Amino acid sequence: MSTELRIIPITGIGEIDPGVDLGVLIYKALQQQQLTLEAGDVLVVTQKIVSKAEGRLVNLETIEPSEFAKAFAERNEKDARHVEVVLRESKRIARMDRGVMISETYHGFICANAGVDESNVEGGEFLTLLPVDSDVSARQIRSRLQELQGVEQPLDVAVIVSDTWGRAWRNGQVNMAIGVAGMEAMADYRGQHDAYGYEMRASMIAVADELASAAELVMGKVDRVPVALIRGYHYIPATGTVHTLTRDSATDMFR
């Protein structure tokens, strides 16, 4: 159990161009703030800069919308090209009502608009898509930072790629993990006993989501802070994958 956490905004990263080495940019930004990575640190990196670095951008001028996209867009005062991109990024549409599209992505995530986003992209004609595999993205950033740290043994740090999603039954959005490297995404308390001796049978805490959400408090949505360093959380070291957080369809009562 962690007794105290520090959450440090990492500034000075600037605009991201496709093909840029995110690990190097983050490492240099840490140096500018006179920060050195320590064993047990967790870095939370926003999906937006990961997608930009990986070239996951779509120019709307290249999109020819389908008749279905045009009809939905006309009824709901949307850009038909944007709707078309969402449809292409969706494995299925879970809900489509009142101008809102809730999609299941090919990753298995269920979120608004298949994670397609137009905010914080220079020029009004570009959209960002989710990374192809955010676990791989997190592993690559982690490996690069370990390499740049230059110690004999790779530094035990974790990386979370986060995105801002809405939640069923709750107003407002929170940051959630969509990629994990170097840590277990879930803390499993099943089989342990609480202070009263009760054996816990269902307690599985989504710690990667909680860390991603905590990091957003120093990132903000308009402050151009795409990375946060969390220090003091005692995570379980592991290869890690975000897919342990995705509920299986057999136990999903709302799918």
C-alpha cells in the first residue's frame, strides 16, 4: 500500500510530429525539469501525442462518406466525413442515438466515436485515431526511457497510455488506461482477508485506470501537459496489458 503519492506534470514537450521519438522527447523534458527517473515511477502519457507520433492521423479532405454516414450526419448536424471515419474505426456500433455514437473498437474498447478525436490537432481538417496497439506503444516508450537512462540493469518503471472517456450512468469524463507496460493493470485482492477477517471474493481494483485518472488532475485539457510522472505508488511489476481491464462478453450484462 502506498502512503504518499506525488503527481508531477511534465511540461515543455511541445507539438508532436509524425515519426518523432516520444521516448527521447519525454526524457529531455524530464531533464529540463531536473527530474531523474527512479525505480517504481509511473509515467502516464496521453493517447493524443502517441497517436500523433505514430502517424495515426486522418485528413478529412481524403474521406468520401457513405450514404449511411451522410444520413446520420444530416439528422444530427454532424460532419459526414467525421462520422465515416468513426464507422471505419468501429468493430460494431453499440448505441447510436441523439447524435451520439458508442462504438466497440477493434481493440475491444467501448467508447464514444471509436476514440476518434478532433481536439488539439492543428488545422480543422485532421482527426486522430487510437494507436493500433497501445500496449505496444507503452512498451516502446518504456524501453526507450530505460535505454536512455543508461544504467546497467533496466530501470523498473511503468508506462500507461491514457485517453479521456465518458462513463455509463455518470456525468463527466475521466482519464482511463488504454495501454500498459511494466505493471499489472489490476490489483487482485480475491482470496485475501479484510480487517474483519472476511475473505474478499470479487475485489479487483483497476489501478491502471485510477493512476491514469489521477494524472489527469495535473494535465488538464487545455494546458498542453501530455505527460505526468507518478511517484510513490507500489505497483506489481509485470509485462502488463490493458486487456485485463476489458470485461469479457460472457460477464457483460449490458452488451
